Amino acid sequence: MTSATPLLPEITSDQIKQLTRSQCLAQPLPAPILSACFKQSPEDFQVDELLEVGLSGEGEHLWLLIKKTAMNTSFVADQLAKWAKIPSRDVGYSGLKDRHAVTTQWFSLRLPKGKLPDISFDEFAKAHLTTATESIEVRQQTWHSKKLNRGTHKANRFVIRLTDIELNPKVAAAPATVDEILTLISKEGVPNYFGEQRFGRQGNNIVSALEWFEKGTINGRPPHPKKSRDAQSLLLSSARSAIFNQIVSARVQLGGWNTAIDGDVFNLDGSGSVFCVEQIDQEIHQRLASGDIHPTAPLWGIKNDKVSEAAKALEDKVVSQDAVLQRLAQGLEKKQLKTMRRATRLAVSDFSWSWTTEQADKPSLVLQFTLPTGTFATSVLSALVTHLK
């Protein structure tokens, strides 16, 4: 029996699960691992921000490379502001990092007089922050003339440890079979799905988005014009992500997530550039096969005029056949968001892996890979594991 969602009784929890659970999305191949434990400790999920900025060593902005355990980015930024006795707006960072992880990233602090606080940040952290499960340390420190702005870094390096692994006997009778699929992923990539975290707990962001689109309220209250901007932005992103995932899933089922469909819009690898062609010729097929370009699916909105023919028909069909997707699409259009395009394929760079045998009957698997910003490591894991615990 399914239950209705609060504030929107006509939508069931099963409908929301179908749209937001990774295991409900199609994969090119059956997952070789039936179940595995993930994030049992912060050390099981390590992320290093890859930032390519030539730091001058001069200027009014102090740049700190910080390694932190079990602390999110916003919390550390607030603590840096307290340490330096500056407004939070004068602390810069490029991306938001998970709390339940060991992460390394740069921060910048605007110190107009170029004067450092009386004690180091490590000393400040030791006195005020560190608990038994949390830790933080400055790995590098220098000066620069500019603030670190959001979205400056282009990629993240991941080290992920999966434990208590149970292989899928129908697909992988031994780790060697998993290795074959990992090799295939390193060559062909995975579907570029948004991760479940984009949708909030139990998919609540989708329910909240519909409430906002149709009733003008968020959690039963009118949104504040200024204070609710971040919340509104998150709901718009969640709605777009749900539609995108379902269109990519449909393409996976048709075998067209990494190949061309008539009318496709293509993305140049490593960029935000998109383009159309009058005819899909051998050159396009070769560029797709080499990973130089990728097919795209829409981040829904108005003016979806680049896509045409079979590709457009598929996108429209996916939305029209699902009542919740229809309502999300209508809400996004009413908000006058312009359609954007996102690659349907995620290339996995510098991919390596190793097996360990802490438990004789259930080995562990350590994965190392690099992904561009705005993509999800869980997309790689979902191609490998049916049930992540």
C-alpha cells in the first residue's frame, strides 16, 4: 500500500520513489555487485578538489588548502570567518563538499591589510572545532590578488571504498568479472545521472517543488523574496534533474545514451558548448565513439528549440507519459527558465581500482577516479552496485 505525500495528497510516495531512486534508473549493463556498504566511515569517501589557478603569492586574499574530516564546506567557511574576524561574504570557495567524507579544498579570505590572525587556523581549530570524529588541517597557504569564486575548479578526484561486498551471482561469479565491467566503464563511461542527494530525503525536494509551482508555498508558507532564493534554486534544480534522469533512462533502454539519435544536440567534452548538425554522418559517429562529443538531454525550460526529430519526440514522450513529470515541466516553464543541455554520458577519467581482503568471504573494493564538476560519483557506483547500504 502506498501513502500520499503531505500537502499534495494526489501524489503517492511510490511515484516519488520511482522518480528519485537511483536503482529505478536503467543501466547499460546489469550491476555486477548485488550489495555493498558505502560511507561506513568518512575515510571510505575521499574527495580532492582539482583547482588550476596560478597563485601569485601577493595580494589581499589569503588562500588556504584545507583537509577536513566530517565537516561540510559552509561550516568551515563560517569558522574561517570567525578566526580571521571578517564577514562571511569575504570567505570564498569553489564547491560544496560532503560532510560525511575526507575532503581537500581551497578557501580564500579577504584580509585588506595583509595581516594574519594572532594564532594559526590549525591552533584555532584545535581549540574550538576538533572532536573525536572531526578533524581539520591547513595543508598549504599563500596570498593571491583575487577571491576564490564558486565554480572555479573543473574536476574532483575521488577515492571510494566499498565494503561487505556481495556479488550478483547472475552477473559476476568472481571479482574478475567485476574487473571486466570496470574496464568497460573506464572506456565508455556511465549514464550521467543526477545523484539521489539532489532530491533530498525521500525525494522531498520534488514534492516541495510541485507545492511551490502549484500553490505558491514552500512547506506550507509563502517563500520570502530574498531569504528563500537558495531554497527556490534548489527546487528548480531538483525538478530539472528528475526530468533529465528519466529522459536519460529512456535513452539507456533504447541503447542511445552514448550514441546519436536523429535531431540530437551534442556537447563538446570538457566544455559547456553544444551544437546541432543537419545530418549525423560518420564523423559524428567517430567523435562519439572517441568521447570527443556526447549526446545531450534537456535541463527543462522554455525555448527547447535546438533539439528536433526523433530526439525531441523521445524527450516529449517521456514527459507526457508521466503525470508528475508533466507537472514539473509545466512549473519550470511558468518560472520562465530557459532550456539548457547536459551530456547524457559521463566520462570517468584516471580510473583505477584494487581489491582488498579484510574479510575472506566478502572482499572490499577501492575505486579511484576523476570527474568533472557538476557530476556525481554515485553515478559510477550505481552502474556497479544494485543496493548501496
